[in-house]
Amino acid sequence: MIVDKLEVETLPDPAAVGAAAAAAAAESLRRIIQAQGSARLVLAAAPSQQHTLAALSVAEGIDWSRVEAFHMDEYVGLPAAAEQRFGRWLSRHFTAPAPLTVIDPEGGADPATEAARYAALVAAAPIDIVLAGIGVNGHLAFNEPPADFTTTDVVQVVALDETSRRQQVDEGLFASLDDVPTHAWTLTVPCLLSAREIFCMVSGPAKQDAVRRTLHGPVDPDVPASALRTHPRARLYLDQEASPDE
């Protein structure tokens, strides 16, 4: 199915989503590295990404020494050793088997200063590939509704919606809502859409309404993920429980 410019594929379960998305992303990485000698990759860290990252981390033929990787968001205020930091999640689920260092914001840094530093790193060259998910409220990275679709910022410090914070508890990443940070750094929607290719993976019934609004409503800042429909080379992989049409 194609919605506006967005290719949508529905698969039986999260493992199938991960296998299909990882195979496509690996093919793109190999092609880009062969064509230009290196690739720049933006990653999400969340349970919905686990199958994709596990398969991609052991994909054949990728020279990870030629890949520069960035995290699309990170909590403000979590110390480097905190298990909930997205960088540490990625180290467990992706970079342990893949010899790749992922650059991410420093959780204990001054928010505005760190946003500027990280933005300069990300903007130093074009982004080739983004691997993303969709939040239960339709957020893309931590661009909460209503998202800014026109900003020229590369990175912003954002206040997290309570729905997003609750999702972190529901997914077992924090023990209680009080433990979840209230703010985060995020790559902006225009920054993410600047990538050459975007692969978005979504699984589970909790995401079905967000996917429905992403695909079947207007392209709207109140549904940040709907911006994916404007990208010429974006693909959305759904399992049957997340698909509003299953």
C-alpha cells in the first residue's frame, strides 16, 4: 500500500517486521557505502526497534567502520550510567554485535548547550538513513504533538507529553511515571525528513490508533508521524496488531 508517498507493508508479527526492515536497511547501507565510501545513520532505541536492530547488527556485507551513527533522541538529566539512557539500550541490543559507536547527547549536560553541540555534529554532513518508530501519541522521535514541521533547528529540547512518559513505564523501561524524565533532546521533524531514506517499524495493538491517524488523517502537526507521508523514500513496516486495516 502507498499513502501519498509513504510505502506501507504489513507483516504477521514483530519478528517478521524486523527481518524485512533490516534486510531493506542493510541493502541500502551496502549500496550507499559502495557509492560514496561511507554512510550516516540515525537510530531509535525502543522495544519496537529490537527485532530490526538485532537482525541488522548481524547483516552480512556491512563495513561498520564506514558508518557514522547518531541517536535521534535522549533524555535530559539522566547520568551516563543510567540503564534507561537510549545509548545504553542501543549498546545492549545493537552495538554489542555490530562494531559501531553511536553518538548521542550527554544526559547530564546543560540542555541548550548540548543541543547546539549535538546539532553541529548531526548537521556536519547529510543523513543517509533513519531507522524510526512511532509513539502511541503519534510522536516521531520525541517530537510531541503538535510538532514543528517548519523549524530550521536540527535539535530541540522538548517537554515530554505525559502519554509518552507513560509509554516508557508501560514498556518496562521505568518503574513509575515519577522516574521518567520530563524533558528530552530530539532531532526535529525537518532534520529527520532530510534523510535520503527512512525506515519506520511499528508493532503492537497499543500503536494501532497512532498508525491509523498517521495514515488516514491529514498530514498534521498533531500527528507528527504523518509527516512521513511527504518523504519520497520512506517505508513503514507494521505487524498485524499495529495495522489499522487488519
